[in-house]
Amino acid sequence: MRKLVMIALTAIMLFGCQSTVNTLENKEKSMQREAVGVSNVSTDSFLQGRLKIIRVDKKE
């Protein structure tokens, strides 16, 4: 019985105390625009209702 309790406590300590969430985040978020050489946009069925294309600018 005591061995079973020790195994259970060890399992709780090993698996219960691990943090699986990344809590670090960049405070200064910024996005840099980059031009690409193609003007075609293709999506898949997953992005069909989630992605809205506003415009496609020409590369200068």
C-alpha cells in the first residue's frame, strides 16, 4: 500500500507540476510589410470562411 502511495505521489509531482503553456511574449509587436513577386492568392477549405483578402498591391 505504501509503495502504491509513493508511486502516485511521484507521478503527481512529475506530471502535475509541469507548465505546458508558454508565458513569454514580445511586448513590442510590429509587422513589417514585404513585397512578393506573385499577385495570385490561393486558400484552402480551412481558411475559406476565416480569411478575407482586402487588396493585392503591385510590387514596385
